[in-house]
Amino acid sequence: MKAVGIDLGTTNSLVAFVHGGQAQIIDVDGGKATLPSAVQYRGESETLVGRAARDSAADASHQTILSVKRLLGRTAEEAQKLGFGDSRIKQDGSLLRIDLGHQQPTPVEVSAEILRELKRYAAEALGGEVSQAVITVPAYFDDTQRQATRQAGRLAGLDVLRLVNEPTAAALAYG
């Protein structure tokens, strides 16, 4: 059982592991260090994550979700105050959903797609199952947003060992 560190970013995400006391970033999405935090739902069975989703967003904007991290743990009203004037954002009881017509994923489900993809790349690079992760979150994330991040990790098949504030992670990385 291997543990990784994941920076689940608004624009880009990355995954790393510790080897010999040093963090090693795992190449993802065509040998790059970062995975664009973009998800595109193409019908019931096909989902693109990363560069392919981001690059085809102009042609399929209604099926593509960008910057989903900003919606984690939020309501539709809060999303509008943040500038998400997207008519696809709907409140479904206590859940926020993104209406794509054929699907209505939650921000947690979209984030889980990104985490699942990072987990897959990590498993390939490390040669075995990856089931544990430490995930960074913005220091300003409230409890609801932190729980949504944990839930996304669980949905992606990860045991989230800890959520680390991004400034703390940066200090540890450069300390």
C-alpha cells in the first residue's frame, strides 16, 4: 500500500511521492508534471480528464467543467456570489449539481474524477496499488469544503490520511 501527496488545484493538479526523503513529482498526462483540472463528460460512458478535456473545451464547453475546486462545499447562491454565473449550476436539495443535460455531477464527483486519474498515473509510476493520499487544500477552506475534499478522495478510492493547508505544504517542501 503506497501513499502519495496530491495537490488538487483549481487550474492544475499534481501527484508526488517521497523517495529518500525527497518529494518526487510523478509525470502525468503525456509526460507533464501537472494535470489540468478539467473534466469533460461525453455521454453516459466516456469521460475525459486533463489535457484532452481542457483542449477540447472550446468545442464542447457545455460538457466541460473547469475550476471545480471553487465549487466544493458551496451552494448555488455562494457560487453565484463567487462569480459563477454559469446557468448549469443548480441546487438539488443540499447538493450542488452541474447540469450537463445528460448528467448532473456534483463538484465532489467531478473532483473525484481528477483524483482518480492522478491515482491511476501514480499506480503506473510506482508499480502497484495506491490507496492512501495526503491532499492539499487552501488555508481558507472551511469545514464543509474540507469534508467535500475528503469525500472526493474516498469516491476516488483513496484513504485520505490528512488534508494539509497549501501554505503549510509549501513551507514543508521548501523547509
